[in-house]
Amino acid sequence: MEKRILTGIKPTGYAHIGNYFGAIKPAIMLSENPNFDCYYFIADYHALTTLKTKEEMQEYTYDIACTWLACGLDPKKVVFYKQSDIVEDFELNWILCNVTPKGLMNRAHAYKARVEKNEQANFDKDAGINMGLYNYPILMSADILIFGADLVPVGLDQKQHIEIARDIANAFNNKYGKVFKLPDCYIQEGVSTLVGLDGRKMSKSYGNTIRLFASEKELKSKINKIVTDSRMPGEPKDVDCTINKLYKLFVDKESAQEFEQKLKDGLSWGEAKAMLFEVANNYIKPMREKYLYYMEHKDLVDKILEDGAKKARVIAKEYLQKTREAIGV
Ligand code: TRP
């Protein structure tokens, strides 16, 4: 049986190398499997909890859309759309609010973390927290349930959200009869956490990312900023270093081993960085060209997303109709 795979990407900043290897590349590989029916979307309304201006919203939405297309997403194989175009999603969101216990939201990690921060600072526990952040997991549940998704590929940090979606689906089904499928989380094995410039997890919140489609110049300067130890040229280097971890991503096993040997043999950090730049840039270059093409042809991107939304809404309407009938409206 064909399985429906669904995942959302928040446009809260420029796509970085961690996003590519951790989420984009594996999701595109899944979409090549004919047993999977894939729905990938830009979670623009979820980004509202983070974004500050209209310009940011537009810039990052196009960045994400063009990135996925440049990385090989085929809109003939994947239903690719913007969340805000699926108006049915927001009607379902409201309905789901009414079967969601408030306590469930109090326990959501993102909200809890903000409350704890406030408490530590001796502020009111809800200071600076809006209802968008509080209700975030309910909208995410609607995103998933409205397409009857079987599997949701996400990072570990989103696991709780998928569990909440299951709880909410169950709560609805128990009250009104079975309408919703219970989605499963799909955490990919072998997709390990990527290291950033400072050796910690590559993450926007740490400010240690390398933008995927940075210009060559910017890519070079970022790579030069990678933190290394003070070992001199000629001294053996620790192969557990950030440069080696990043190098591996861009090359086959054999080249990775050769590089590792050079590090052990005392390659200087400067040379190691130059070699990393070389392989990273070769890998990214063809995709970067496509990315720039799409960024200059936004009408094409708009059309792809509109077509995606049209296809997606056929399914969303069916699910919403069933839900409305179950409730009696
Ligand atoms: N919350 C997800 C994130 O921050 C993005 C997202 C929104 C999502 N809706 C979704 C992911 C539905 C999977 C399914 O990464």
C-alpha cells in the first residue's frame, strides 16, 4: 500500500548545510520511492511566531521554495505547497482546538522552555508568549491530519509534536467516530546531527550555520571561521574535528579516508580548510546555479506552489468535509 509522507519546513531563515543534509536531501530521496506519496510544504504560518517583518516572510519563503527545487524536488512527484494556501487547514485547526486539553499544550516543550526562562528571570510566566506559540502544536496537528499522513519525517526535536498530533486525532475520533489516521513519526537513521562552525549542532539559534547557497566568497569566509585547536602544521590532527566531519558529507568513502589520512599526517588547518572549501563548493555549485535561476524567476516558483496547493486542497477538502459531517455542521 502506498504511504503518504508529509513534512513541513518553517521559513525562519536561509536554508543552511545542516538543513540540507539533515532534512532536504533525505526527504528528496524518499520522494523518489514510488511507494511513497509525498506532501512537502512551507509552513509559513508557523514561521509567524519567529519572523518580525513582511520582508523576512517573503525572502525566506522564496529561499526555502527555491532551495527545495534547486536540490531536486520534482513537483510532478511531490505535492509542494504553501501552508497559507490551504485554507481548510485553519478551519480544522479551530475544530481541533475544541478537543485539545489545555494541559496538553502546557506540556509542549517549546512553550515549557519559554515559561522556564521567564521564571528564571523572575518575569510573569507567560511574558512575551502569544497564542500562536501556545497553539503551535494544534496547527501542526491540523497540517498533518488534514492530509491523512501516515509518516512524518522530522528531526528528534519535533517528535513530541507528532505524539501530540496522535493524541489530538485520538481525542477527536473517540468523541465523533473515526475520521483521522494516527500519524507516525519518521526519524531517519544515519542522519546524524551536523556540526556547525563552533563544533556544536549546526542551528540557527546558535548562529553557527553555513548558508547552503552562500556565494563562493561567503562560503570560503565561513569555512575559514571554523574553530580549530592550536596544533601546528606537521602535527597530527584529531580526526574528530569539525573540518573532517563536514568534509565527509561532500565526498565518497575513499576520498574521505584519504583526507583523514592527510589530517593524521599533519596537514595544516589552513590547507584543510582550503580543501574543504573546494569539495563543498564543487558539490553545491550546480544546485546554487539552479537556486539563483529560480530566485530570478519567482513567477515560476509561484506557479509551482499554486499548482501544488490546488492538488493538495482536493484532499484537504475531503478530510474537512468528513470532519464537518462528524461534528454535525
Ligand atoms: N514544526 C516544524 C518545525 O519546526 C515545522 C512543521 C509545521 C511541520 N507543520 C508541520 C513538520 C507538519 C511536520 C509536519 O520544523
